[in-house]
Amino acid sequence: MQWKGRRQSSNIEDRRGGGGARKVGGIGIGGLILAFVAWKFLGISPETTIGVTQQISQNRPAASAPANETTSQQEAREFVATILADTEDVWTPIFAAAGQNYAPPTLVMFSGAVQSACGSATSASGPFYCPADQKVYLDTQFFADMKTQMGITGEKNQTELSAHNQAGDFAQAYVIAHEVGHHVQTLLGISSQVRQAQASASTAIANQLSVRQELQADCFAGLWARHTHERTQFLQKGDIEEALDAAEKIGDDYLQRKARGHAVPDSFTHGTSAQRQRWFYRGFETGDVNQCDTFSAQSI
């Protein structure tokens, strides 16, 4: 995957040490060490009120570095800022075509633990999106865990991010694009509708709604990949396979069989490996937001 040399978003809060968050363009900056056991990276949906959207200019300079930043931390920050910028460049025209303004999320890089408008989070939380403050929370150490503990394609025993163009970086970008997909759902009112429906539903139905919401975010991630490639030609051989490999290994059935030896379908909240792969690829193949309507699909 080719990612260097493109625009970097300034909508980053880097809270990785240094005594607190730095500020860039009026926005705070930060990272979180994430463990494999709690792989929940694709789409935590906290039951919170949707916050007021911050409209931030996408033309500000790239995010500043935190104090005492290492080489690997710098690459992590630049990678994340580039992928976030790519999501902005995809969703802004899509919203504009529908007569709406796209207000991009802020991405918080943090380490160890973090406080969000959805509550506090630790390493057990995994990357997540909080609709109350419209921020994505992420520790780039999680990407190293993807390689070493999840078996996602790539070099082992690396810290933070792999060097650009090494295997595994597209799976990492998929994580970010999926979480931004939850932000898109918030802006479109989908997330609030799901929470309202879940409030009066049985556990089984509530779980099914959660699955459809997660699969739609997967489809949005595939759509992001399609549009970004059309604009930048950033994909390389094996990149899509990396995303499909990641989608397989975070399927509910895969994780439950790995942890318990068997799967319990009624408890699924994110979708099976096959479903996650199918909806990511549907978004990538079509590039059409209307093809990502998992809620109207008779079969997912």
C-alpha cells in the first residue's frame, strides 16, 4: 500500500505521553496499548447521546508531533493522519452530492487509557468510535498486536506501525476506515435509530441490529478503499487480501471458536467472518453508498 506523500489531516489529537494532549488548530492531540484478548476494534457503539458536530477545515497543516516522538511514533502519526485525510477526501464529495456537509471526526491517538465523552476506556476497549464527542479513539500499538497476536499478514515484533509498503498496512487502514464509517452513520442518523430500536428490543434482536450496523461500517470501509484507489492508485498487490484476512479474523464466529471452541450465533454483535468479508468487498466492488444498506437487505 502506498500512502506517503499525500495530504495529512490535522483532525488529530495525539495524547501519547508528554503530559497531556497537544493542540493543533484548536484540537487536542494522543495513543492506547491494546491487547488481543479484547479485539473489539470494529465498531463499539456506546449508548450515548450524539454530540454537537465540530466542523473543522480540512486545509489546515498536518498535525504537530508530540514531544520526544520516536521514529516509529512519527510514522504512526503520519500514517494515521494520511488515512484520516483520505476518508475526508472520500466522504466530503459523497455528502456534497446529497446536498449535505461532511463534518469529519477527530481521531485521538492515546496510550494506556483514555477519557472520552462515552466514558473511560482502557486497553480492553480496543479502537472505538464515540458518537457523543464524534471522535475515533486508537492506539497504534494495536497495529503491532494485529500482526503478532492476530496473525494478520506482516512482519512480527514491530512497534507501532510497519514501514510503508510493508505487508499489513492496508489492514491497519481498514481499521481506521471502519471506525470512520461509524462516524458517517452518526451524521446520517443511523446510529441513533439503531439505539432507539435496540432499547425496546429483545437481546437477540438488539444483537442482530448491531451486526447490521457493523457490517454497514465494513461496507463503508470498502467504499473508502475503492474511491481512494480511483483518486490515488494507492493499492498494491495483496492489499485487498489483507483486509479480507483481517475481516475473517475479527468475525464473531472465528473469535468465539478460538476462545471457547464453539460459536453462539445469537450472541454475535459484529457479524461472521464471511459476512464481514462479503460486505467489505461489496463496498469496494461497487463504490456505491446505496449498496451498503445492510438494514434493508433480506440476507446479510
